[in-house]
Amino acid sequence: MLDGLVMAAITGLIFLEFVPSAIGEGDWSVLLALLAGFALPIAAERTTRWTGGRTHRWALLAGLSGVALHAALDGALLATLSPDAPISLPLAAILHRLPVGLAVWWLVTREENRRAATGALVLLMAATVVGHALAGAGEWSMAGAGGVRLFQAVVGGSLVHVAMHQREVVGGPLDRRQEGWGAAVAVALLLSVHTLRMDAPADGAAAFLSRLYVLSAESAPALLLAYLCAGLLSAFLPQRSVRWMERGGAMSQAGRGMLIGLPFPICSCGVVPLYRSLIKRGAPPAAAMAFLVATPELGLDAVLLSIPLLGPDVTLLRLSTAALVALLVGWWVGGRLRAAERAPESASMQGERPGASRRLAAALRTGTGEVVDHTAPWILLGLGVAALVTPFLESGWLGSLPPVADVLLFALLGFPTYVCAASATPLVAAFLATGLSPGAGIAFLITGPATNVSTLGLLSSLHGRRAAISFAVAMVLLAVTSGVAVNAAFGALSVPSLAALTEEVPSLLQRVGLLLLAGLFLRSVVRRGLRSFVGELREGLGWSH
């Protein structure tokens, strides 16, 4: 249980507190430093003959140096307090050292031994005394320096690497459940801290959590519907429907997959489990990949919303380019996977079929169990990335870029953004109203709903990283080509004036859906254990050793 608690707490403190605050101030260098601290140990493992333990020892030393700096800052804080200061601040500074000490003891003991862990704790004590002495002498002035922030970012990445280090899951189901409950307790404690700070001025972390909440609530109903549909597809999809998609060549299969996806009111978050179910049922990858692109792009809700916000001209261009991109990606990328991606599960459906009630129960078990297990980590990662990068999409300087440059930029910005077609429509309408070229808006509407971290992760786990990279390159190239062609052929198009866009408050249905979705994800973490849950990301990203 402590294993899961510390693993989740270390990662959560970094990504819920430090990173959003830094990015909220527009400091991308902090994010680059964090990625460097995380990726350098991985690169060392792959480019040298070092063992994993030796590499992680250096990563752990880097992390401990950052924790020692933090301890020195704590000592400086205690030295600068006035005698009549309230007891709550020094008490908090002292009490929070207990979980820090527990985390350090846990990490060092697992990587080294108890003697090294004791030495690490003594180092933290000494750093606290040194910081207190320097601040008392008036020689401590680096608390707000930018170099300290970058150093802390590198340290944070190193600590995440050590905490998420691949280890064999020992023990049985009971041990995995205890590890999962430990992670759940850590998340509850982290969220409770932010709840207690609701009256404080909004900072980067609070804004990040607010965006994450809105994105998750907006996606929750579609995800629940998608998990239900995925389970029903696995149990009730007739084999003749799969055979119908297999007819003809790759282009014909892509067209059939696009047609099947039209009636599904599913956004980018929900189409991921459906795509996996289609592949597992034996559908040709060309049809499944066209389904993956077309379903979130051509939803009826997005079409109806586009007409008043974007105007009929832009709406027609949006639909035609999305259909063309779905066909070409399914034909070009999915067609190359045809020979290798035939799942054997469809053969088990032959012979005597169980009754409808048993098949419905099996569908619910599959949709809320296996499908959630394989997609939940990627969905959480995608939502987190989207919540981090959203502020940069709202900057006013984007609309002043040259026509070709803004098409390329918005295609790339839409790539990691976890946004449904319906929710992307008012955002693009605001950009168009401020002077953005229609081609750039089209490019964002193509990559935004159909591509995100969750999609690439699933493609990588199902087909390999080469297929995921091919999909990403094809989507960006086609989005840029479509945007440039729209600008060249039509120029400036009239769009409805948009006075202002306000952030939507999640409805009751969305809040209930989010509660149910959180229950499904928690159930997956508890049943599998946190390390197995995160293992889906490691396998998809190729980070395993």
C-alpha cells in the first residue's frame, strides 16, 4: 500500500503542483527541463552498457540533491519568521517533512539499502540547518531565482523516472489491490489539499485542475457510451459486418469504415476503445482507421453546431476535408497493416452462441473491464496534456501569423489537444472572428478531434510505434495540405461574428458521468495495481527494460 501511495504522491505533487504553476506563467523552459530529467536516464540505459540499477542510482542522486535544496529552503523559511508569527506556518513546514522523509526512505531503500537511506535522511537534516544558518546570516537570496526553478524541474523529472521505474509486480491479487488503494489514497489527499485552497488566489495548479475537470466532465458521457458500445461490439457485432468491411481494396474498406462511423455520436476520447474492439473483432485496419478518423470528425452534433458558428461555407469545407482525410489515412496507413493485424478473437465466436442475457453480461464485463484497463491510462494522459497546453491556444498572437505559418502551427497545436469536434467548433469560431485564416481553422479541426496522445498510444500498443508515427505524419501532412488548399482556393471566407466565448459549466449529466467514469478508472487501478496500470503507458511508449 505504501508502494502505491508514494509512487502516486511523488508523481502527483510534481504534475499537479509544480508543472502547472510553471507553465501557467508561460515558462516552457521548465517543461523542457522536466522532460530532460525524465528522459536522460532512459537514454543512458539505451545508449550505454550500464545496468538499469546503475542508471537509476544516478537519477536518484540527482533527485536527492533537489530534495536537499528544498530542505535548505525550509530551513531558510524557519529562520526568516518573526517571533510573533502564527504557529501554523512553521508547523506545516515541519510536518510536511514526515511524508518527504518517508518518500526518501522508500526510494533509497528500494534502490540501495537502509544504511544509504539513513545517510540520505541525515543529509536532509544537515541541509535544513545550513539553509537556516545562511538565511540567518542574510546570505540566502536564491529562493526566487530562475536557475533554482529549472534545477527543480530536472529533479522532478528524475524523481518521476525513479518512481515509475519498471519493476516486476510481486505477490498476488491482494497485493495489487493494496497497491491500488494506496494510489487512490494519495490522489484523494492531493485533491483534498487543493480543495482546502479553493479560497486562495487562482494559481497555475488551480487553473490546471479546473481545466482538467471541465475536459473530463465533457468527455465522460461520450466515454461511458463508448465503453458500452465497445462491449456490445465485442459480443453482438455479427461476423458478416466484419466481412462486409473486408470487401474490396484498402480504399473501399476505408470508405466502409467511414460509413459505419457516421451514426456514432462519439468524440476523440470515446472512439479509442471502439477502434480497439473493431481490431480485436477482426476488422481490416484500413476500415478501422478510417472509422477512427471519421467518427470524431463527422458527428451530427458538430455539424449542427458548425452551421451557426462557422457558417455554411466553412462547415461544408470542414466536412469534405474530414471525409477525404479519413479515406486517405485509412487507405495509406491502415492498408499497410492489413496482413499483420488479424486478431484471433473473432474465431471464438463461431459455433454455439450463448443466450442474449449471457452475451449482454459478457459485453458489460468486457466494456467496463478489459477495454477500460487498456485505454484508461492513455485517456488520463491525453486529458492531462490537453489541460496543460490549452492556455497557449488562447494567446492572442496566434491570429497574427502569416497564412502558411498559421496553418502549420494550428495543425501541430491541434495534434496533442484533447478536444471533441463539438467543443473545438466554438474555439475555432473565436479564432476566425479575430482574423485567423479559414485554412488554419480547418487544419485545427482535422487534427484536434482525431489525434491526441490517447490515440497514438493505442495505435502504438496495437500496431507498433511505426504505425503510430505514420498515422501522426499522415494526419499532420493532410491537415496542412487541406488548410493551404482552402486558403489558396477560397481566400477569406465570411464567418459569423462571435461576441464572446465563455467557459461552460459541466451539466448534471456530465458530472454524474464523470463520477461513474472515475469509479471505473479507480476499479481498474485497484484491480490491477498501479504499476500494471501505468505499464500500459510504458509498453506503448517503448519504455520497458
